[in-house]
Amino acid sequence: MNIQKITWNGLDAVEITTNKLHIIGVYSYGPRISSLKTIDGENILLWEPQKYTRGDWDLRGGHRCWHAGINADECEMTYNTDNNPATCEILSNGFILTGAPESTNKIRRGIKVTVTNENRLEVDSFTINDSDLLFGVVPWALTCTIPSDNTEYIIPLGDNSSFDTATIVLFKEWAGHGQKHFKDDQFLIEEDAMVIKPNGKENKRMVQSAAGIIVMNDKNRNICFGKKREFSSLEKYPLSTNVAAYIGPDNFMVEMETMGSETCLKPAQISHHVEIWIIKNNCLCESTGKAAKALFD
């Protein structure tokens, strides 16, 4: 494993290389993870600064952490600009990128990446309360991936209990986006999973997944990338869901999202939203929840 500070696309950055994967985090602003790939592959993350904006906010792409409002990921707070420089601390097995305090609420966001084996990472999207007041927050970890023509996304459903259910939130439209109807053949309900086959129509779904897993399965590039975030049925999540997927217009990206539970941070407290990331050079043979969960065994 090699960890070093670099310049990437003119930005201050840090990279990790193992025998299986390559990851880059930028801290000229942010923080963001800007690139993720297998050691002999291409970047699977969108990275196009200044193309997708909302006022001063720039999507850019990659992976970012939102501290959303309670039941309100689309509130103005989540779009607070994060254009200020972040700091970078290199660890023996990873790095920590910590953003500057936001001017209105004194909240900082950060990303800690830890290598746990050659193709497995622990990614902690954390929130720090630097104010002297309380801060109610729901952590969201959003990863902007680039699908190919034959990419699908798998979200396992159910917990195999005798009262097994699946909660799914459908969007008709939001903030001028969406299809303005609920029907969408991009989102398929199979025996044990929601399977998403993006065909360029902008839409999104929020899902309760007891497994806390979403997997990108790319048969063209013969790779799979999965994220897992632990779920507790005893905690309160946004609209009772903990995993989401957003399909951008013309498939410019598919955003893989996990959400944490509602949290109130006291001054100086930190919330940790820890995901396990796995990227492999072999796609899954089956588009099932069972196969998606087995990726993390």
C-alpha cells in the first residue's frame, strides 16, 4: 500500500494505491473523494466541476457527505457551499480530510478513508459540531458513479423475518425535477431486491434495506462496487429509509446513497456515518439481493 499527497487536475489531493484499487481524495475544497478504480481500470466516479451547479453550489461529483435536516435532505442547509479548503492528515493506513466550519452553523464535515484489505475500504463521512448550540442532523453519504450501457444497481430488500416488509419511497417530482408521475420501468422489484436499470430518465427512489447495501454491477467493464452501512430498525431514518439511488438525465450519473438515523449533536460532538466499500474486477453473476450481500462476506 502506498499513500501520498499529490496534485490531481490542479487540485491538492491525496491518493492511496493497493494491489487491487486506487482512490483519490481532494482537499483544495470540500472534502471530496474524486476518483475510485480498480488498479488496472478507469475511474467509476463522475468528476465534472462547474457543469452541474445550483447557485454557488457545485455538484462536481465523486463522493461527498451531507448533513441533511431532519426529514429534509433537499433543504437549503444541505446545499451550503463547501468551496473552502479542507485539511489533509495522512495515516498509516488511510487519510482524513476535514472541511472548514460553515459560516452559518459552524458545522464541519469530513471524510476518513481507511484501507482494511486490498480491495476493501472503510469510509467514514463525519460531521463535527463546532458551535456552542445543538445541531440536529441526518448524515447522508452520496457517491456519484458513471454507469455504462449495461450497468445495474442492486438494493437487497427485507430482513428474512416472519414479518418481512420493504419500505420504498416513490418520487413524482421534486424541485422541478422528476417524471411528474410515479411509474418508472427503471426500478424493478425482484424476489429479494430492487434492481435498477438506468435508461436516462431522471428519477430517484428511497428504500429501507435491512442489509444497508447498494451495489453497482457493471457487466461491460466486468467490475462491481458496493457500499454497506449498518442499519438498525430501532432508530429513525428519513421517511423510514436508509438507502437511495438517483438517476441523472441521460445517465450522466447514478448516485448511490446511504443515510444515517436522526442525531442531535451537542457542542464538540461528532457523528460518524461509516460505510464499507468494496470494488472488484469481477461483476456479480446474479442480479439478486443474496449476491449483493455475499459481496461483503
